[in-house]
Amino acid sequence: MGGRRMCRFLIVLNLFVVGFSTTASAQELQRWRHGVIEPKGDGGFSLMVAYRDFAEKHGLKIETFILKNGATAIKALLAGEVDSIEASPGSAMLAGANGADIKIIGCNMPGLPHVVMARSNIATVEDLEGKIIAVAAPGSLPNLLMNTFLEKNKIPASKVQFANLGSELNRYQAVVAGVADAGVVSSEFIPVAPAHVKILAVARDLLPNYLRVCLITTGNTLAIQRAEAVQFVAAEMDALQFALAHRDDTIKLTQKIIQTKPDDPRAAYAYDDAIAHGAVDPLINIPMDKLQWMQGELLKAGNLKRPIDLSKIVDPGIRTMAIERLGKYER
């Protein structure tokens, strides 16, 4: 895949040169390649681990890659192009059901920052009948969210027109321009949305058990680089603790990542929304009850043909050892 098929994220190295001391020399640092899906308005949380000395403190040099979507991320992981990814656990389940060597080692951003945004002529969910709704690929979060919204309001999905319009930004622009009547978008667009659009539903209310993203690797990687995986998760925990305690730093990092001006309100809105609703977990827990619920939804939607033993695609020992490791360091 290399440089042509994956975009290595070097903005941290180029734009955030800060003074710090490390616990290991450059020669001793172990390489860890981590893939994240295209950052949104809360990207500072995901990529904080590559900022300051979080990785270096734990003996790692983290190289971060930006990947287009969950499917691309899973392919990159299974091809050995990255050592870990941050992606939906649903993608991991689907891959595991097909025999892929997948391991979930923690869920760092469990909360959903999404909303159903609609044009002002859509007063209620009933007004969506016969309308175009911007979603994404079958089985994705936008599709699951819209199907749940319609189901709870007893509206058959056949009564609306789903349109796969790609990224969050594409879906938002489609609703604003009138290409779509409604769509599932990140809440970061709320403070910049024009007056002719409105919020019909909030994802965390509709799908309270949905886990947004987890840290995922492979059994082979853990067999060869288990110590490095523990170091990586420990560095993530340190970075998330810092991000939660340093609003301005995290917002500025997000603005650099998504290339917005300082007066663009999206990063600040996304940060405050995440804090207010506990959308970031610095202990990177693995809530098995929520994973079971997600599997049930995938079965209901027909994406999974039969249930799988989730214990076979989860390794809780990594985060346990990461927490023990953090006890050796001043956080």
C-alpha cells in the first residue's frame, strides 16, 4: 500500500515541534504504525497520541496514517500495512465473522457525535416519506441510524430514498444544497449550519449502546509485538487524559488536522460536545454488553449471517497491562 495508497499523517511532526524530554533515545524507540479514519471536528482526540511525548515516554515512535473509511482500514490492517487501527467494532465483527485475524484491544471513543439533519420543510419524521436521505455504505453507522429512526417511528425504509453520498462533509453539503432532504452528519456542523436546516434526531438518543470506534489489531501482531501493543495503549491513555484536561491544545490540534481557521467554531463545538456527553474514554474500556448489542443489530440488518463468539476477537489483557504500566510512570 505504501505512500501511494495510504496518506502518512506528518502534520504533527511538521507543525508541532515542542520541547520535551523522552524516556528513551531515538535509537531505542520501537516503531508502531497506527491508522485512523479521516479526522473530523474531534480529530484532536484521535491524533493527540502523536503529539508531545506520549509515545516516546512509552518507548514508541508512532507513525499515523489517514485511511478513507472502515473497510479501507480493515484491509490495511490485515495486509500488514499498519499495526493497529481506530475503527468501528462493527467492521471488526464482520471481518472476524469471515475468518479474519482480528483483535479489539480497547474502545477509546465510544460516544456518537452524529445527528439527523434535515431541511426546514421537514417538520417531523413523517415528512421524510418519499424524500432523499443522505447516508453511506450499507451496514454503516449512517444507515443503521436512519433505519433505527424510521423503525422507531413506524415508517418503512421502503418509503424513503437512501442515497450513498460518501463522507460527512458530502452529506452535510448535500442537505444544505437541497440535493438531499435529510442526512446523517457529525454534530460539528451544527454551529455552521444555515437557518434552512434543522436537527431531527440525535444519534446518542437513538443508539445509546452503539460504540463509535475501538482500537483494533490482529492476533499475529499481538503474538509478535505484544509489548509494543501495551506501550501503544498506555500512550493512548496518557494522550486522552491530556486531551480531556487541555481544551485549547486539543482544539488547536484539531484545527491543524482538518485545516480550518482559528475562528471556525466546529472544533470547539465538537470538543465541548464530546466532554459533555462522555464520548471519550481515557481508560479505553471494552464494554462487552455493547459489543453484543452491536452484533445483534448487524444480525438484524442481515450484515452478519450468524453470531460469532466475541471473546475470540477481543483481547482485554492489553489494556490491563497498559494500566499496570501507567502505574510506573508519572502521568
